[in-house]
Amino acid sequence: MNILFITADQWRGDCTGYAGHPLVKTPNLDELASQGVAFLNHYAQAAPCSPARASLYTGLYQMNNRVCRNGSPLADRFDNIAKAARRAGYDPTLFGYTDVSPDPTVHHENDPDLTTYEGDLPGFTTRVKLPEHEKAWLSWLRQQGLELGGKPEADFPVGVEPGTVSNAPPAYSAEQTQTAFIANEFVRWLGEQDGDRYWFAHLSFIRPHPPFIVPAPYNTMFSSDEVGDFVRAGNVTAEGARHPLMEYALQVTTQDSFVPGASGRVADWTTAEFKQIKATYFGMIAEVDAQLGRVFQAIRDRGEWEQTIIVFTSDHAEMMGDHYTLGKGGYFDQSQHIPLIVRRPGEPEGATIEVFTESVDVFPTLLELLEAQPLHHPDGRSLVPLLWGDPPDDWRDEVHWEFDFRDVVDGHAEGWFGLKSNELNLAVIRTDRWKYVHFPKLPPLLFDLQADPGCLQNLADDPRHVAERIEMAERLLAWRARHLDQTLALKMLTPDGVVTGRV
């Protein structure tokens, strides 16, 4: 089988047509889901991009891969999807980026790869690299006679002052987006394949990651009047009073990260401005979906649709105005609930899976489909049994993620909280009913998701819920104990050689 592994950055799990969103239009993903299996309760294990992708690519929780922030190196000793594909006889080829910081212990100190967190995952052949400076895309636009300068100027809106929240489009067209560029490069590469060897392609799209701007017709596809309300407290002050981490996030998250040329805090945007950003975000999703349609059609045109396994997911999600925030990180579902579709020819079509699945499950799933063995013990579990509607009896009834908010470069977070770097993190355990958030030093959080799905009322200090808090804390501790790295711990040297145990 060919393997097409697609990630779209910062895509919320509820923002697809097949998942039942009343407004978002994703006809190509909907068709893919109708031919495969859609996982409706799928969660990322970390944020932002580098930590999220480390878990996705290695099948390891953050507590084991230790990629804490963008710029935290991924240890070279870990196996990953690209290395495994290469062992299986594929030449795994990357289109876009993986946001992997290389291991400095296997590079010379003068190696320029150590100056960026946007390195490529070891094992990939990189066909086109598109990190944040997007120089390859900008060069492609110049060849078409469109000179936009660099970033962030390339994403300035036309007809309004930069920094203004509006539905104004950029100077480039729908056929000239970063998504279209990656799709074009894939289609061109696909035409070079001989047909006598199966291929493995990883398409890593930057959108709908900010900046929040999109060309016509997607910029006016959704009205800010129809995007709905937000999950939040009555005002910013009340939101920040709920927990020290929220107070910090509301104070330090700035507008220029989301709308080029803007200034001030994200929390200072009006509800109308948040709604316009949300409408633009929906348009960006529609733009990516349209380019996915081109990718899928190119495979069909080669007669390879029935020989191609397709996995579509995201690295993490997007708060999109809920709790007066944008971006990712923290303990809210909006940041971590992401889409996942697995389409394998011959499997049951149009199935939906509602049990909890995690991004660490993608690594063992792909390895099973590749018939490759992992070189470390993954934390995730293969989803292949679920593809056939046969989940194991001991499948998880909880989902987990971690978030590290240290700042080892300038110590801003450490100074704000008065804590050490290794004390600035959290771990979440979430069941159908309860969500518990544990911090090394900050106050814990407990939410009853049946009564309070928006996580607006912390019950951790409520004496009526002491039993639930203790139970969830114990389950979190048991989860961490079960998932301490088992790669060598399951091996024993004996007079008869190495014996490997099972879990």
C-alpha cells in the first residue's frame, strides 16, 4: 500500500462536517470519512507544535520523549514514523515541516541545524521545506509575478490597515496559498513515481494555523453573525480569577501572533472581533479542505486510490475565542481535541469511533500497517482493531495530555510564578464525566463535565467532591506509573540471552 499521512496545523476536532458541525464545510474530508473510519474523541498529547508532533511521530507521551516546548530537542535515540517507514522499504518524503529540534548531542556545536526548532524529523527525505519564514512559497509567488516581501508582510490584508480584524483578503489568491503550494508540489512529485514501488508521503499543511487571513472566496464564506457564541466567563477578570495559569495566559498572549500588525492582548479584542476571527478560521478550514480534494483526485487519476492508505489528523487544536483566548496549550479540550480519519482500502466504510483515542496511537497504528516493528516501547496502542470495529476489552476509558509552560531562555514564566522550570507544567486526565488537572506547585483543578462541559467551575476544593478528586489523582498517578519508559525495562539478560516481557 501507498501511505499518505496528512497533518493540518491547529485544527479543532469539532470543526468538520462529518463530526456534525452545523456551519463548517469540509466535503472532501467528509467523503474520506465516509470511506474510512472517523475517530470522534481523539486528543493530542501536548502543545504547542514541537511537543505535539513529538508525541505524534514517536508514540511517546511528553513525560517520556521530553520535548517540552518549541525548541526542546527530540533525542536521537527515539524511533519515529519516518525511520520505521524506511525500515519497511519506503522512502518517506516530507512536504512542509515537522517542527523537530535536532538532538545537540549528535551534532557539532557549530551546526546551523542547532539554531532552529524547525528541523525535519530524522528519516524523512525532504521534498519541500516550508517553515515559518515560508521562503519556498514566497519564491514560488515571485515566479508568478507577485512580490509580497517577507513575513509577516506577505499576510497583510488588502484594503485595510494591518492589524485590523476584518474579512479582508491577502494579496495572493486561492490558487496561491501555502496549502495550494504544498498540494502542487505533491501532485508534481506523484507524477514522478514509477508505479513499481509503493510510496510514503507526509503532507504537513500550516493552515488553519494563524495568521488568521484567507483569500476569496473563503474570506466571506462565513459571516461573523452566524459563528455562534463562546464558552467563557462573564468577563476577562472573572476568567483570569479561575486559576493562576489562566491569569498568566490572558496577560501575556498577544494579538500580533494571530493578526499581523496588531498590538495589545488577545483578551482585549471585542466579542465582535473574536467572531470575525472565528469566521475567518472556518474559511481557512474550507480552503485546506479544497486543496485536499485536489490531492485526493491526483491519486485517483493515477489509478492508485485503492492502493493508498490515508491518515488525516492535526498536531493540536485551537481555543478560537473560548475563555477569551486564541492558540493552544493548557487544560481545555478546545486546545487538544483534534480530528483523525484513517482510510484503508477494504476496511469497513463510514464507521465512527467514539472511544477515547490519542495521538500517540498513530505511531503504532502506522507501524502495524507498514508491518514494521518499533525500536522503542510506544505509549500508544494500535488502532487497527478499532478499524474493524473490534476494540479490545481493556481499551482506555480516559484520555491524557500534558502542557509545559517553562521559559528556559529568558525565565519570564519562572519569574511570573516564582517557580522553577520543572515546576511549570500540568498533566490532565479526562473521562466522560470528570477532568482533573494536576500541577507540581499551582492549585489543582477538578471539573464535572456533565454539569459543566465548559470547565467554568473548579470543584477541586469542594468538600463534596473530595472522593472524586482523590480517585482522579490516583488514576493519573497510576497512568504515569504504567507509562514510564519500558523500552529496556521489559528486557532481561539471562544465561539464555535477552528475554523480552510483555505489557
